[in-house]
Amino acid sequence: MKLGWEGEAEDAAAAARAGSELAVLTSQREGESLTLGNEFAEIRVSKVLTRNGARLLIESPRSGQWITLDPLELEALTWQNEATLSAMVGNPFAPLIADAEEPTDGVEGGTSP
């Protein structure tokens, strides 16, 4: 008997897509990567060239998570205060603001009975 969960196939497909995307990005690295770490975290930072211009690829080898940021997104970090960054650190492995969910039954924010 194999145990599974609802949405397992979708999760596996999303993981495969993310892995493929990361492989493409790492093949587009320009220059050497920089690794920074302390007792709490370790990250690897690389410049990657995409069809939409240069991006900063930030990878967490421990968790396997990664993100690319364009220059405007990087500059937006400089606009934040310590409280915003503390809120991000205080909510690990989750976005600070969740993605908007699709409306159900044509009612925005509604749920099925």
C-alpha cells in the first residue's frame, strides 16, 4: 500500500518544473558564485543572464529553495525597514503575503458550502 496525499501529482510536477528551470538558470551563470553563511543559514548568490536581462540567483543549498531577482526587485529590498525583514525571517519557508486564490463559484473570496 502506497501512501499519498491530495495534490501529490501536482506537487511532483511543480517540483520537476522548478528543477528544470533551476538547471537552465545555473547553465546561464556568469562568473563565479558567492557563498555566504553563518550558524543560521547559508546562501549561494550568482549572476545569471536570462532573455529578460541579468538576474541575481539566490539559492539555499540546505533547503533547496531558490529565487531570481531583477534589479528593481533588488532595489526594493533597500526600501524596506527592519520590521519588514524581521517579519520575513519570522515566517520561514512561507511568503510574507500569500498568493491570491482563485474565486470559487464566481464569488470572490467565497467558499463552496
